[in-house]
Amino acid sequence: MDINPEIVHLLTLDGGGIRGIIPASILAHLEEQLQSAFNNPQLRIADCFDLIGGTSTGGILTCLYLTPDETDPARPKYSAAQIRDFYKEYGSKLFHKSLWYKIISGLGVFKSRYSEEALCEFAHKLMGDTYISSVIKDCLITSYDMSMRKALFFTKHNVNKYGSAADYLLADIARATSAAPTYFSPARIFAKDNTSRHLVDGGVFANNPSMCAYVEGMKLWPEKSIKNYCMISIGTGKVTHPYDWEKTHKFGYLQWLQPIIDVLSSSVGETVDFQMKQLFNAGGVANNYIRMEPSLLSADPRMDNASLKNIAALENAARCYIENNEDVFERIVDSMKNAQCLKSEC
């Protein structure tokens, strides 16, 4: 797959737990549109972007889009439709609590709310023994090192720079980027050189990884200016639930735990979106930045509500966004065609 030397296409995916069904559904639709536009049923999301960045559930999606096929390591293993269906199939299992776990965790007071076993099983089953050095495109996946007290970015570029010390299993990266405090325990993972890291969810500092991905792009393509970038940033649904003064002014430590996670996650994403808009506007290429953030409609915004009812509501939110924004998808397809970033064959 050739990439137009003039344009760098970036895709970034926010965190949001089970709400990852929304970007997964949006990208399944986009992939179908691109397959039709280029008359190529084998075309995949990874073929269309130079770099994919993700945080938490967006980091898991990034790993899945870039997992190579064992029979043809140059090609993606999964279609976007398959990845969307994985979320529907495994979502309720990832956020399931057995009666015994509820007891020993004190409903999340003494331990994390959920066991990481199902998440690890999900990641290893779908990503196998693939290391980040083998992904089919450049990537950036966020996490935070609790021991070093600094952000950690999993990238293919870092493997080229630092070797086995930066080479991790995709399944372990998926576990680390989604180790959301209070929901899952911190992850301890090992690089290929057997050095370990103590990590939590990248959403603690970059729930919207767009700026991080853009900076990574600057490192990979230092000769490019903002005019040479096209970015599609996809959120996991706009959370508009208000917190009334009558309630919040009485909040103590325990009452603030859930709201502060919710507010920080949303505000970080909104701030990065604002920054990216200003960056592209200042560069005179405002149309090169597209932010897709559907309304949740009737869906529960809680990142761990993986009931069948809420999964269906999240799918409906994505479906409504797609139906009401076909012009946005047409813009993206036209951008890909005009940039001639795809060959006629994959």
C-alpha cells in the first residue's frame, strides 16, 4: 500500500470502556465506504492511515486494526466489521463480576471493580503472540508508568530506536492502556528484553490522544508541516450528564470519586479537541481536521455498563450519527481519493 508523500493521514481513538463500540461501529461503516469507493473488498482501515493512535479502549482498537495476519504479515488480520462484532460479543464478559469477586473486592472498595482475567483472555485470543514491532503501520498507544511517574507511549518507532527494551506484546499493551484506576488493577508487563513496567490507563493524561499522535507524526515525518496532515479523531460519545450544585456542594471524598473520573475524562478530550482545531485553523487547513463525537442519546455513559440493553443503545447512537453525517464520511472518502493514498490493489 503506497502512501502519498505529500499527505500524512492520522486516525486517533479516545478512551471510554464499553463505549468503544461507537468508534468501532463508525470505522466499520467507513471501511465499507472506502471499499466501495476503491472497488476493493479487501481494503482495511489500516490501509488508509499512516499512523493510528489510541487510548484505553481506543488503544485496544488500535492494536486490533494493526494486528497482522499470520498467513500474510503485511496485511491486517481483522476487518473493521469483525472488530466491531468482537466488542459486541466480548463486552459483557470484560465487565462481568462474579458473586465471589464482588465479595472479596467489597464491591470495588478493597480491590479494583473488575478482574483483569477476561480482558487478558480477550487480548491474547485476538492478538496472540504479536509484538508491537510487527504491526503493519506506525502507531501510538498511551499508558502511564506509576513507578517512573511519567507518560509512556507504545510505538513501533520506539522499537526501531531502542530495540527489545521497547518491544511489547500487543496483548500486554492492550492490558496496560486500559488499566483504568478503580476499574482494573495496574498492569505489570514485560518487554522482550524482560524489563518490566508498572502501568495504568493512558486516559489519566490523554483520553483523547490526538495531540500525542500529532507529535509522534512530527517525529516520524519532520519535513512535514501542518498543511501536510489530515487527522480524523473519533470519540466514544459526548457525555452531557450534569452535576447539580445542590448535590456537589455536599460531596465528600467518596462521592467525588466517580464524578471526578467522568469530568476529567471529558474535559481532557474537549481541551485536546479545541487545541487541534486551533492548530489546523492556524495552519490554514481547518478542513483537514475532523472530530467525530456522537451524542449518546439513550445510552448510559458509564464506561462499564456492558449490559445487552446498553450495548444496543450504544450501537444505535453510532447508527444515528452515521445516518445524520454521511457528508462527513463522503469528505473523508474524497480526501483519501484526492490524495491518492491508496493503490488499486492491496
